[in-house]
Amino acid sequence: MKFTAEQIAGILDGTIVGNPNAEVSQLAKIEEGTEGTLTFLANPKYKPYIYSTKASITIVNADFVPDEELSTTLIKVEDAYKAFTKLLEYYNQIKLNKTGVEQPSFVSDSATIGENHYIGAFSYIGNNVVIGDNVKIFPNSYIGDNVTLGDNSIVFSGGKIYSECIIGKNCVINSGAIIGADGFGFAPDENGEYSKVPQIGNVILEDNVDIGAGTTIDRATLGSTIIRKGVKLDNQIQIAHNVEIGKNTVIAAQTGIAGSTKIGENCQIGGQVGIVGHISIGNNVKIQAQSGIGRNIKDNEVLQGSPALGYGDYNKSYVHFKNLPKIVKNINAIEKKLDGNN
């Protein structure tokens, strides 16, 4: 699909400098731009590339003034990065704008499906499912009985949503994510053998939640595992039963959160963080990658290490950690000298 500079400027409310009829059909980095591609310049470090790029159209900030002649058509906007992001969103909407029900697929007669929906081939839609308007369910997905999917949500290929779970509006569930599998609940008997504890709760994702590929969110034993509004979860994260994550918290890949832990709002949690169960983490907490959290955390703490320390304390301690061999050598020398004086 082709767009002219004039059409793009209209979408972005930008000003054209060059050929308004220049056409593009692909996006590219500025240093890799070729004829027929659209790119952008936001970081001054990449400014030299604007004079050599072969891209047909380049989005730039309104205050950009070239130092030499350009071959690319410019579209000047207030903020080039935000404008390019807006264009990517627009492009993505067009690319994902599929409708209808592909075959073979199974849709229960008791399911309720809104307008402008898409259900890809080999998908399964269970009994009493409620699907809102503009929902896209890509091939090989599973939507269990009594699930609710809010307006404008997307389930990418291979996503699995188990029965009774509730998904809000504008949510994205990426490929291979599993929402609502049983929590890890087993009770030992007198012989040391483990019996499964039934997990009869569900998972609730509030509005505007993004779930990364391969991430798993377990259903509650009783009640709900709750992911609040605006939470963003990266790929391959494990959220155990009865966990609650506060709104607008972001968590990077390979983090694991054990059962019944409560995480506050606006937290930032790095990759490969391990968090024990049955603790509370406050609001605005920042946890560096590969940290281990084994205690309650107050609001606004910044942590690193395993077990995690305050970020400043960790950095001070690390100076000594890396000098331990030298410190030990010095102590041994002092002890030897003291022994020689006795």
C-alpha cells in the first residue's frame, strides 16, 4: 500500500518541504533508507545520514535546517519521534485490520461476538464467551468458556485464555501467552506425596494491559489474580496465583513473581528478578535486573542485588566486593607482621 507525502503530512499535521507527490510503501532506518521508503530524524547523532539517505520521505523536527542539499522530501512536525510513532500505530492498524471468521474454526453457538471482529483459522471460542467490538483473535488461539474479551483487544496467534477469565478493553496478548492456567498449588500428605489443590479462581486483566509472548499468568486458588490498568509485561514472565500488580507497572522479561504477592502502582521491575510470595511491594518502586526480593518493600525504594539492598548501599558495597581479594591479602599481611612482632 502506497502513501504520498501529502497524505502523510495530513495524518501528522506536518509541513512538506519538497515533492508532495513522493510515494512510499515501506519504513526504514535513516541510514538504510532506499527509494520508496519513509524514515525519520529525531536524534542529532544521525543527522549526517539525512544527506546520504535514499529514503523518499523523511520526517524531521520543525526547527530542522539542512546544511546542504537534500534528495529526500521532508515532512516537518513538532516532534519527529512522536510523529513517527503515531505513523507506526496507524500502519499497524491497517496491517491488523482483518475481519470475519476464517475456517476451519469453532465458535460456540452461545458465544456473543461484537462488531468488526476477526477470528483466525483453527481458533476455538468456547461456551458463553463474550467478545466486544473490534476484537482480533489470530489463528490457533483458544478462548475458554465464560471468558470476556473487551473492545479493541487483540489475541495474537497461539494465545490461550482459560475459562472464566476477564480481559479488559484495548489489551494485547501476544503469541504463546497463557492466561488462567492453574496456580502451582499442591498439598503434601502424611506420606510426603503431593495432592493438587483445585484452583477455582480466575485472572482479571483491566484495560490497556499488554502481555508479552510466552508470559504465563496463573488463575487464583480463590478469587482473582489481578493485573491492573495500564500494566505492561514483557516476554516470558511468570505471574503466580493470587498476585496483584498495580496500575502502570512495567516488568521486563524472565521475572518470576510467587503467589499472593501484591505489587503497587508505577513500579519498574527489571529482567530476571525473583520475587517471593506473600509480600507487599509499594508504589513507585524500582528493582534492578537479576535482583532477589524476599521482604516487604516500601514506596519509592530503589533496589539491587540478591538478596536486594538499597541501590546506593549496593553500589557502595560492590566497591568492597570487587576488592575482597586485595583486602584479604592486606589483612593476611598485617596478621603475619603482627605475629612476627610477638
